[in-house]
Amino acid sequence: MSAAGRRAARLRSAAGRLAALAALLAPVLPAPALAGGEWVEVGLEVSLPPRVPTVPGERVLVAMFRANDHERIDIGLEMARWARREIARSTDLQVIDVPPPPIPEQRPEKLAVNDVFWKRLGEDFRADIIVSGVIDYRIEDLSGFVTRDYEDEVTLQTVRRTVYTERRGFKLKVELFVIQGDNGALLLADTWTEERVIDGTAAEDLQMFYESLEMAKDDQRAVFLPMTIREPRYLWLE
């Protein structure tokens, strides 16, 4: 069986396991309590398969990410660097050591399914898997008057005051594409979003960018690695 056929079979198998897990994890609400017993919440640990099944040693090409402009930071390049590093650290895949090749200027939904381009890129770099996408990173000035509660040092009563506060908002949106290298087919399209509001103006844009990506690390790892989640369930104990 070809590499594409093996991957398709693994994807079908993973989809079946995810469907079974979805049924298992469906919310279960306890019935009204009966006399002589009680409902007890317990944690159920469930292993989830990787969203994109892989084989150890497969070659991964991290292409450039298309991004909005920033006056001091190449957002697309920083995202590609982060993705390369995290894939190399957390998986047994072989990250191809080349500068991230550029990608077309297309709308995300068109870019994700541009199989002609992705297939050519896969052939050029002999890549089994290609990782790329579109990223939007925005910084907003959210300074203004806010209402806060303070404790009066004399009366020890809570006093509400309106004060001017300097704040900045950081919004990150990553549209991630995982592509099959030999035929350019889209294996996964996923979106991550993170928003943070920081008091003051000292936070560096690049630092906050990487901190936002760190908050999305579990989403990134779930693409190529199995994950374990913990879900609440209820047992009736008499």
C-alpha cells in the first residue's frame, strides 16, 4: 500500500475511534437523588488519538505562515520558527532543515485546498507532511477609565472608585493547515485563538506573541501526538 493509502487508512481508523469517544464523553447528568444514597463525581481519563496519524521518521516541511504586518516583527517567520521547534521537540518526525518556503497570497479557504501548489512543494522538498497556515496578531490600546473596589484603610469598608488604567490587548488567531506532501491533500484545518489583556504598557509585542503560542501548545501537540483528557462522571453510592 502506498504512503497515501496508509495515511488514509490511519485517518479512517482515528475517525472511528474519535466517534466512539464522542459517544463515551457525551454529557451524563445525574438523576434526582434518591433516599439513602448520593451522587459522587469521579474523573474519567480518556486517551485521544493524534488528529493526524504519522509514522516515526516522516519528513515534515514547515512552510511560511501568511501574516498581517507588524512594524518590528515578522509574524509569519516567528510562527514558522515556533512550529518547527515544537514539532522537533515533541514528536519523532524529521523536520526538514530549510528556511520556510513562501506560500501564495490567497484567502485561507482557497490556500488550504490549493493541492497543485502543495503537491509541487512536497515534491521539491521530498516532504511527507507540510505544515503552514495563516496568522493574525493584533495589539490594541485598551487604556481608559475602569471601576475598581478598594478597601478603605480607616473604615475597612469597600469603596468603589473610577480610575484611569493603561492596558493593552493582545489577540492571536492561527489557522493551521496540515497537508499531505505527495498529493497536496488537506489532512487537517484547525483554528486556535488566544486573547490577553495586560495592565501597563511595558509588555513586549514579541514576548506576548510567544506567550500566547505557549497557551496554545496543547492544541499544537494534539495534531501529531495522542492526548489524555479527564472528564467528570457520576456514580450513585448508597
